[in-house]
Amino acid sequence: MTEQRFRCPLQSEENAQLLLDYCARRLDPSRRAALEAHIGLCPSCREFSQAQRLVWEALDAWDSSGGAADFDRRLYQRISEERKPPWADRLTAWTAEISWKPALPAAAALALWVTFFPVRPTEEAEGFERVAAEQVEGALEDLDMLQQLKLNLQ
Amino acid sequence: MAVAAVLKAVLDADAALMLRVRDGDSSSFNLLLERHRTPVIHFLFRMVQNQAIAEELAQEAFLRVYRSRASYEPSAKFTTWLFRIATNLAFNWIRDQRSRKSQESLQDLSASGDTHHLCDGQPSVESVLVHEVKLNEVREAISRLPDKQRAAVLMHKYEEMEYSHIARVLGCSESAVKSLLFRAYESLRARLAQYA
Ligand SMILES: [Zn+2]
């Protein structure tokens, strides 16, 4: 590519992308060489690329090295909680109790619990259904996103 | 599954892993998590500028991937799908935050959120201060970009994504992405050139 055939990238927004690519070091060697030759002769492109280089270096200063120590553990915990039906926790607690307590106090406690909190299981079940419905809705939206991506690709 | 989809899955190792997750192999999900956890958290951190929120949103993104596993088809690059979910979560969070706290929120969060420093040896007090000032300017400049421009810049600069990939994540054309990036870098040049 010679200088005569090389159109100044700043003359159209589409071509100005070339300068961004140049500063991001994304140009192949031949295009880079052609652009560098042009930059040597064009004050506007020189000014643009110097400013863009400075921005690029400033952005480099924003290192993001922080890692989430127990990210996976928390995620797997959430996954296993979702898998568990809502009555599972109560069942586990209940079986743990009756394994060592005498049967009578356990039965009395159960009777008291049923007497004072007769509505709770229904509310919890409704809550669970609502959460489950939201999750299904969310998953469907995400799959919908995947479908849209598929259409875009075709 | 169509032949084209199978080919794409072979080409996209992540999609192949996701297909194994679909078939009940949880170790493949772990591999996906290992490959993409850090970039997703970093991307979200730069989007919302708060480490705890970024991790929470990243958890949600991976949870959504996991929830959708049963119906997964490798119709797009896995990372496109993952970043699309992450980007939408970030957009929603930013929108909710704006409506809750109006303008001041992002500046407050960037002041209170965890900051990550470059740690090379023992820098002088002066260089730490200069770095801190520069870093604050960068965060501020990024947070002032419109949401889509911000996401585009972060994917372009830090995730080194191609224009076509960014376009698919954001659901717009490649030329729209170029235009978003052009305008975003224009704003950044105006704000940041002096701090480099
Ligand atoms: Zn020029």
C-alpha cells in the first residue's frame, strides 16, 4: 500500500476504526506499516493516535487482580440448595431429633408445632413455587437469548 | 442436533463442555467455571465497580447457565452467551441502582468498593499516589460512559474481544459496535489523555 492510495482514516468514522485498531495493536504488519507511513505525514492522525495511546495506557493502570476466594463453594451451595426440595431441611432436622430423643417429647413437640403453625407449610410451598417459577422464567429467558444468538449467526 | 451445530460444538471447546454438563457431567461445569470465572468477575467488577456486587452477579450468571443446562444447544459461542447473561445482569443492576439512588451511586460505590492495586515490589508513596489518582480518573471516566459504550469498551480493551463477538453479546451490528467504541474512546480521550 503506498501513501497515494492510502486514504486518511479520519475522513470517515468507519475508517477511523483503523486508528483504534492500530493503538490496540490489532493490525496485521502490512496494514500497520501503511498506517504508520500515513501517520508520519498526517498531523491529525498523529494527534489522534497519540491521544488514543495515552488512553490505552491509562486503562492499563486499572488492573483487576482480585479473585473471589470462596466463589465456587458459594455457587455450588446455591446449586445444591436449588436441587433440594423445600421439605428436605425439615426432614433432616426431624430425623436427627428422633434418633436420640425419647419418642414422647418429640411427638409432643410435633403436635405443638402443628397446632401453632398449621399454615406455614402451605406458605412455604407457595413461596417455593413462586421462586421455582421465577427460576424457570429466568432460565427460559436465558435460553431465549441463546436462540436469538443462533438467529443472529444464521 | 444438526451437523452444523455439532461442528460448531467441536470448534467451541466450551460448548462441548456445556453439552457434557447437559448430560449430567458436573466436572465439566467445574471446568467451565475455572475457565471463565475470573474474566466474568473482572468484567462485572469494572461494570459495577464494586467487588461484592460483581461476585454476586457472576454467581447469578453461572447459576443461570447451570439452570439452563437441560435445554442447552450449542447454537452460539458459549462465551457470547455467558457474557450476554452477565452484561444483562449488569445493565439491570445499574438501572435498578440508578432508579434507587439517582446519580450519586456509582461515584459512592467506586469510592467504597474494593480497589485492586498493581503490586510490584515496594512502590514509593509518591508513585502510589500518582497511581491512585490515575486509577480514580479511569474508574470515573468509565463509570460516566453510557452503559452500552461502557460494556463495549470493557470487552474490547480488557477481554480483547473481536467486534463481531462484542456485537453478538450486545445484540447489535458490528458497525454499531464500532460506532459505540468510537464515541466511547472519544469521551475517554477527552478525560484521560492527561493522566497517562
Ligand atoms: Zn490522516
